[in-house]
Amino acid sequence: MKAALSLRMGQSLSMTPALQQAIRLLQLSSLDLELEIQQALDGNVMLERDEAEGTDDSAPAEIDEAADDTGVTVREGPEAEVFGDAEVLGESLPVDADWSDCCDLDPSPSSGTPNDELQQFLDANRSAARTLYDHLLEQLQLCELRGVMADIGLHLIDSVDAEGYLREFESVADDLRKRYGVSDAQIDEALETVQGFDPSGVAARDLRECLQLQLWNLSSRTPGATTALRLVEGHLARLPQTPDATLANQLKVSVSEIDHARTLIRSLQPHPGRPFMDHESNYVAPDVFVRRDKDRWQVSLNPAHRPKVRINSVYPQLIKRADASPDQKLMKGHLQEARQFIHALEARNETLLRVAQAIVESQRAFLEYGPEAMRPMVLRDISAQLGIHESTVSRATANKYMATPRGLFELKFFFSSHVSTTEGGTASATAIQAIIKRLVAAEPADQPLSDSALSDQILAEGIKVARRTVAKYREGLGIAPSHERRSVFS
């Protein structure tokens, strides 16, 4: 093969570092963006936080703007002020003076500010969350169990799981017999003592015993208590499917007594240990605010998430006076990176605001009338409206949240597929899910709607949805099937 040279013309898209940085910042959440800004501040001497945004505009300080030959607008402030007798101290004290010569470095305890006293009070009264084990152990130390019986009680408490159940009682009992050589009567006595602790129903071996323990602790005068105990002991497994009339006939009581018993059973706690479990709270700060001003919907970015960084006012001047040295090249590189970073942050905010405005314009019916008025919308609709790529819309809506008068929603929430209606139009999948939730909430407690029945009722409202689609949406909403929605527990 003969080697030859040829010239070809073509177009190609190259991912410059600035473009890659802009794409990366666009898809970051508010928390990740704050971390990215902090890393940029730590690694670039040209960047600093713009604290002037949070200061009072009425401050007497004057700020002049000047531009150097690098094209960067520099903010020059007044010289630092000297407070108190700083100048006098500097002239009167000798060179080898110590701070203790002019300052009291050993204040008395009574000289603390009110804030210090408040912090001391909070530190003295701060306590960690109590676990179920700690709660039971404290009661064990106050009960009458002593010696080996106290050891048995401690072993039983240690075997109670996070939900308050003693599910592995048989294996625990075998271990106690081998370790302490105790009898079954002693184990049962210790178990009875632990089961009498708070919360009621703790250390139960199954659901039936848990409910029994709670019913035994109720007063005999509680309406439906006796009947509820009989239902739990003999009819718990088939209680959800058995009509009240059948249960009333079997127990020789009135139907109203069965209704009182069911209500009482629903009020019991099937998981006694859950109030002591750790509940992690995930707080989400919105990236976009939406509010209604008369007949218009206004969209604004959360000022807490907007970038508050600027180029330092000192270092660009040093570049102007520097010579052609490695330090100058390093500082010029930092200056260029700072410019690109600030430009990428501004581009991120602009894109996010444009996408949010387009979403609000498309989903105005949802904001005014609710989820059932949600319109079907995909990423392509917003990208065509704004003239940007679908991947840009996807990055702009990833891990971003919008605060509306109807609640806090992820931007991805407003995108959903469409389902055909009987009149030839389309309906949003989110709207269909809202209809399913409404129908399930209004269904009779003793006759829950099946998926086929839900499909028929949705069809009566003008939307054609298959039973399998209804089942998929129902499972996505976390709604149990019809035969499970008759559970005695709400």
C-alpha cells in the first residue's frame, strides 16, 4: 500500500474543559454544588466569597470599581479602620510587650455573656435519644428480679429486636438452660416480668401475643375490650375477611360490639419498638420558588443556592505588575479558571431558571387545579421549546426541587408519559395516579375496589386504562391489592 497525504474538511464538536465544567455543574444538586464551590475556593486564590451580598446596603463604606489591563473588574474598598486605642497601644508599648500587659486574659467566671450561659445550660441538659434497650434496662433495674433471675431478664431484653418482638424465644430459652441451668418456670417468670414493662406489648413472641398483652393492660370497662380479646385469641387470622355479622353470630354478641372491638384493635400498636427506632429526617431545600402574583405565575431561584463568589480584588493587580515568571503563569492560570468557574455558575442558574419557567408554563393547570390536571410532558417538549438538547434538560432537572403552593416537588415529577382518552386526547400518568388515589380513598372499607373496578371507574371518567396499567400505577403508589386493603390495621 502506497502512503499518501490528503486534505479533508469536516466539522466536529470538541468538549473543552470549560464546557465539561459547565455540564458537570448543571447536573449537581444544591448540596453538591456548595461542595464544588468550596473546593474551588480552597484551590484557587483568585476566588473568594462575595460577602457584600449579605451586608446592609446602608453601610457607609464606599466601594470603587476599577478595571486593570487584564479585563477584570476589580472592587477596591477603603483601608481597614482602626478601632479603640490601637494606635496608642502600638506607640506606647515596648517591642517585647506581651498581651497580658494590656489585656485581661483570665476573666472571672461571672464575666460570661448571656450567650455563654445559655450554651452552658444547653450542654448540661443535652441528652441522647433513648433506645428500646436502654428503656427496658432501666425498668429491669427497678423491678424485683435479683440474682440469676435478673441475668435471665437481661438476656431476654438483649434478644428483643428493634420492633419490640422476642421472635427467637425458643433458641434463647435453650441457651438460658445451658448457661444458667434454670427451669422453664423460671424463664417464663422472667419473661412475664419483661412483658409487663413499657411499652405495652414488648417482648411478645408473635403478633397475637403482642395484641393480647396490650388488651390485658386495658381497663375492663373499655368498650369492646372483652370482645376484642376474644377476636385476637380465636379469629385474628381471618379477621380482615370475615364480615361483622358472621363474627357477631359466632361470638353471640351484637354487630355494634364487633365494630367497637375492631376499632379498638386498630388502635393498638403492632410494633411496640417503633417509637424508639431512629427516624432519619431528610430535609430538602428548594432550588426554585413558584408563587402566584394576581393572574401570573412567577418563577425565581432560591437566593441561598445562588453562587456568591467573585474574583479577588488584590491578586489581579499583582498580575499586572508581575514579570514573566512561573508565579505569573500560575496566577494567570488561576485567573482564567476563576473566570470560567463563575461563567459556568451563571450559565447553570440561567439554564435552570429557563427550564423551570418552561415547566411552569406547561403545567399551569396542575398548579391551579391539582394533580388530576397534570398534562403529559417529556423532556423533548421542553428542549424543543427552549432550543436546547434533551440531555441539557435532563441535567437541569436532576436532583432539583421546586417549591409551589401545592407543595415541594422534584422537577422530574412534572414529566410523565401519556395515556389516550376516549375522546382522542391524552392524559398524564400522574393524573391517572391521582385519580386512583382518590378512588381508593373513597372506596367502602368492607368492599375495596379491585384493579378491574378501578379501570372501569377511570374509563367512566373518559380515560381508557388497562387493568395491568392500573395495577402498575397502584403498586407504584404503594397501595396494596384489594384483598389486603381490608386489614384490621389502617
